[in-house]
Amino acid sequence: MKKLNPGERAILITASFGHLMCHVNMLVFPALLLPLTRHYDMPMATVLGLSFYMYLLFGLTALPWGMLADRLGGRLLMAIFYIGSSLASLSAGIWIHSPFLLSICLSVLGLFAGIYHPVGLGMISKGISRVSMGMGYNGIFGSLGVAAAPAIAGVLNWLWGPQAAYICLAGMNFFGLALMLAFPISSTKKQGPKKRQEENGNARAFLVLLAAMTLGGLAYRGATVILPAYIEIKTEAFFHWISSALAMDFSRNLGAALIVSLVYLASMAGQYAGGRAAERFNLKICYLIFHAITVPTAIFMAMATDIPLTILALIYFFFLLGMQPIENTLVARFAPKKYHHSAYGIKFIMTFGVGALAVKMAGRIEASFGIESVFLALGMVSLILVAVILPLFRFDRKPPMRHHA
């Protein structure tokens, strides 16, 4: 297999840490949902709504950020991502005692965090010859960020309160800027064969894929925003058993945060498996299988508690997040290469912009039918998603891309 050259490694380092921070930025809030609910003495659905514009801007700004990156390059946009996210997180920590000001700070955080996906993934697709491998490793760091967010937020909230979580987040974002300076990116021009660079472009297939990715965004955002609270509520017996076994007295919020982190850590293996599958097997078949497995798993999660729920969550997120390298490789295949930043921008304006509606959906379902019904709804969304994937088999009948030395 072809190894990465120094320029490709610099791209992968910057993009991977950016992916980690992007998800930490977005998932600290769900881990603090119940502590903030108690702090503000407000209904959970109302506090959940404070994050709506953060998730909305996270998605809606992806296309303009991607178009800007196509003109200015990825390096400048990644620096803006780290600086803006750092300042927004610091502001959230300072003004966390005001729900209104916190909502504004979260919205600004979502605005700058929206830079990452179109820019970071575009840098990988343009600057790394082994696209699927790059997407797989990048996805692993994204999953690490998803796993780290509830653990970081849970521990800091337990020790010093929710304010400390956002102040720490500011420092982590600033470290990303220092990492960029330590590993400067010289070019995002791919060194692979010219023919492979031109094997992209299928507008109709991209539109079908875009519909599937939009539904996937609803499933992802709905699941991640509700999982910490769901685990805290539904694992009471498991929590008491662990507390007795360890002879330790710690908060249920911290216990739930650690369980959620374990669940998300498992998705790192899913990202690696997805990246390997994308290099070795038919992309569309892998994409279909990964999403199909999430359908029954989500439905069973609505009925499970304690250890069975934890096991089901491990399986669910292994496949829900593990399909991302496959999906991102499909985007690179179906979109014209010169517009890859914009293509990923279109993807994430739909997956995270429209996906932000899952925040409202989850809040209303929880208030009307109970928190268990959220996962029933997510299972139905994934079922529709699987049906949408099927027309992809009419397009792009060439064998999957393979990479040789």
C-alpha cells in the first residue's frame, strides 16, 4: 500500500484533530443537558431548545464555508475554525448562568464549527491519494471527539460545574491552532494518478446520496442529542450496581457520561471498519448494510434498559457512525473534484442543517410521548433511509476504487 508523504500527513493531522474538536464542540451541550435543566429550573425540552440554533447554523453555514474554501483554500478556513470556536466557547463559559446569552454563544459556536466538515473533508479528498483510508482515520478521530465530549463535560461538571466545561473547550480549540503551526500544510494537491482524479462526477447519483445523507443527519443528530439524558434515565439499576461494586459515590450524570463515552469509543472501531470496507468492497453495498443494521437496533433501544440498552447503543453507534468513511468516499466519487469543498458543504448543510430539526423533533416527542419514543422515531427514519439508498445501485456500476503501491 502507498504510504502518506509529509504533506499528506500534515493534512491528515490538521483535519483529524479538527474533526475531533468539531464533535467535542457540538456534543458538550447534550452531556450538560440535565445539569443545566436543574441549574435553570426549566423543563428539559426548553433547555434542549437553547441548542437549536447552534445545530442549525452548524449545518446551514456548511455550503458558504465550503464555497469560500474552494476560493481561498482550506488552511485559512481551518485557522478561522479554531479561533472562532475558541472565542465562542470562552463566551459560553462566561455567560453560562444566562439561558439567553448561553443560547447566543452556542449559536456562534455552531457558526464557526460549521467550517470543519466541508473544509476538512475537502482537504482530505483533494490532498490525500488514498481517500478511503484518509476518511477512515479522520473518522476515528471524529468518533474520539464524540466519545470525549460527554466524558470531558461530565468530569468537569462534577468537579466545578458546567462553566468549567466550556472554558476547557476554549483551550482545546486554541490548541488546534497551535497544532496547525507545528504541522504546516504546504499543498492540498493530490499526487495520485490523473485518471483517478477525474473518475468523479455523477450529478443524479449525488442527488440520491444527498437525500440519504439528509435522513442520516436526522438520525445522527436525534440520537446524539438525546443519548446522554436517555442513558442517565434508563440505566438506574446499572448505575447503582457499579456504585456498589466500586464503593464510590459519584453523580448519575457522571456515570451516564462515562457510559456514553464508552458507547462512542466503540464507534471508533466502526469508523476503522467502514474505512477498510470502503477500500475493499462495493461502496453502495457497504453503505446499505451499515444503515440497515441501525433500524432494528434503534427500535430495540426504545424497549431496553441498563446493560441491554448499553449493548444495543454500542451496536447502534458502531454502524451509525461507522458508515461515515463509506459515505464520504461516495461524495468524493460522485462530485466533481474541483468542487469537493462545496460538495461537502452541500452534504452538511443538509445533514446538519436539516438534521438540526431532530432537536425540535426529539424535544416534542419526549414531551408528548416519552423519551423512549424518540428511538422508535429514529428507527423509522433509518428505515426510510435504507429505501432511499436502493436507487443508488442504478448509478456508477464501476468497481470500487482500489489503491495500489
